[in-house]
Amino acid sequence: MTDTQLTAADQSDDIKRVFALQQAHQWDVKASSADARKAKLAKLKAAIGAHTDDIIAAVRKDTRKPEGEIRITEVLNILGNIQLNIDNLEDWMKPTEVTPTNNPDDKAMIVPEARGVCLILGPWNFPIGLVFGPLAAAVAAGNCCIVKLTDLCPNTAKIAKQIVEEVFEENEVAVFEGDVSVAEALLALPFNHIFFTGSTRVGKIVMAAAAKHLASVTLELGGKSPVIIDEGADVAAIGAALAGAKQFNGGQACICPDYVFVKDSQKDALVESFKTNVANNLYEEGKINKEAIAQIVNEGNFARVKSLYDDAVAQGATVAAGGVLEAEDLTIHPTMLTDVTPQMKILQEEIFAPVLPVMTYDNLDQVISYIEARDKPLALYIFSGNQDNVDKVLARTSSGGVTVNGVFSHYLENRLPFGGVNGSGIGSYHGHFGFKAFSHERAVYMHMAA
């Protein structure tokens, strides 16, 4: 039996042993100084840098992502994130002094303290980045952690385990490989905090498991992120942005634009811009360069997306661009569908693929009402030169984050919190917000002697 086939039964004793070690050791880690934590983070950063080629090879083998995407999302972004923690940790750890209301001569403060023993469950779409990013925050905050990467990326899990074992003792940070049963066994343990990135469906399972032990959670989920193209916006530039967004990781990003609202008078220009930019980005002599776009992660997800696509076409959607789905190597060409309606499944489920449905609208209130009536998305994008309309959308909708006149920017800015709301997530992280996600704000009041 290989490591990638390990089950919870195979590792039951080891899981319990490591968890017990971390429960005992958490108090020493909690009491560690900023310098000690920064040294661990620096060691983690060095190990990731040293294993850059191994990370790229493993993620490519698991996902067929382009090397440039892997280098940015799974290496450079993480190195930058770790350095951000190192550079700011002393300030983040400082207590916030509060002047007591009734007796100003006393002292009061808010002290950030480690949550304890944490579980980090990673997704398959960015298997290194969305594990080591939270891990850096957890280490900065003084926690012990057990990490479980997805079983859909076994090669990546193996290199992640190697990196962690080079940097940490298992009584502080440990990685467990294996199938879904391993994650289920870990969720049965009384962790102090659980950080999960993945689907809303699995997020509900994680939250239910956490509730049994009253563990706090950070849930980074997804949803259907809308794009609103206001009248008069530059559809040529927007088409280019959407083509790049849907190409990125094969459209398999939680903040990827999921559907578009555009004025009927601008629809054709949007389609042409999307088609032109997809052709320029991905095609050579009429043939797609498959090394430039990630495959759909597995056969099950390919079949799910194809079902959404087939249902839309059967109900009258027009294939305005793309429309090629190659099951033999799980490749979906960037596709734009027009004439879609809310009754189609493709407008009811998160797509998570390079397929983009487009709807037309008459007025902005119609768009806002549509978004208001549905689950709050992880991201919302509005392209507009009219600040009043932008303000109206912000006031009347809710989402995890918003980018105006662009895509992904609210995620890329580490000084902003990244997270969802209700169905798209609970809690946030990135930068200082990641440190806070893995910290408890402890109230301390000191009566001073007369």
C-alpha cells in the first residue's frame, strides 16, 4: 500500500499520538516569543524556497497547471505572505491598552493569545498555497497544527509533508496524508480551531464536527460570484479581464467570476472581446495549447460541469464562444454562454470551470434584486465609471469582497481581509487578519494598588 492510499484505520494510533503530543506542547508554543516564532517562519520560508522545483513538479503532476501559475500561487505568494508575518509579528503580538472606564488608574488590555491546537484542511485547487498561507498565520499566532491536504493531490501532499518535517517537530506541526477517512478521523478530535478551505457542502460538515467540541472555525468557501457590467463600461477591456480570469487555473478558483450581467447593446462586443483574448492567450494555429490551462481536477468534476453545460444548451443557451469539452484529458476550452436563464442549473450551482454564462438586463435595480435574492457570494465584481451606481451596488448587496473595475484585486491585497459571508464562508484571513483568525482576544484587567 502506498502512502497516498493510507486510510484513517492505517494511521489511527499515529493520529491520536500526535494530537496528544500537540495538546501537551501547546502551552510552550503559546508562550514563545516573537523572535522564536519569526525564526520558525524564516525556516519555513527557506524550506519552501529550496523545494520550489519539487513543488512545481508535484502540482503539475496532480493538476497540469501551467508552471508560471504554480510559481506565482504556490511559491512566490506564499514566500511573500510568510515574510509579511515576519515583518509585522512584533506589532501584531503587542497588547492593545484600554483605559478603564471607572478607574483610570487601573490597567486594562486586550492580549492576542494562541487558540491552541488547530486543524488546517486544504483544497485541491491551490493545494500548497491555501495550506501554507494559513499555516504561516497559525505559527505566527503561536499555535500547534495538524495539516491535511486533499487526497486529490497526493504528490503535492507528499512534498508538503516533507517540507513540514524538515522545519517542525511533530509536537508542533504535522501533516497527515491519505484519503477522506483521514480528514473524518481528524474532525472527530477536539481541536481548538479548524481552518477549512473548500466547498460550501463540505464546509457544513466541518462546522457540524466543530460544533461537537465547540471549536471555533474559519471557513473559506465559495459561491456564485457575479460580474456587473454597467452601461458605458469598456467591454473590450472587460472581455480581456474575464478571458484571463476564466483561463486562470482552468476557472477553478473560489473567487472566479461565475456569471455576468451586461446590457444587451454591449453583449456582442463582450463576446467578441472574450473570444479574441482567449484565442490570443491559448491558441496556436487554431489549436489550444493545453500546457497553458489547467485540466479539470478529476473525472467526477468534469462530468458535473458537462452536466451543467449540457442542461443549459438543452434549455436554449447559445454557445457564443468555446464549447469544446474533451473528456479524455479533462480539458474544457474557455466557453461563454449567452441566452441563459435562472432556471438553468448553470445559474444555480457554482461552476468551478472555464465556462461563463451571460445574462442581459434592462436596469441596475433588476440586477441588484437578482443578487439580493440569492446566497451571498464570496466575490462581487462591478465594472462602472459611475460612482453613484457603484455605491448603490455596494449598499444593496453583500459579499465576501468586491473588486471594482477589475478582478481578483481584493484577494491580492494582503492588507484587506479575505473571507466569505454566510454561505460563502465564516471569518477571514490574509496578513494581520490571518494572525487574528488564529488568535483569541483575551481581556485582561489589573487593579492597581492604592
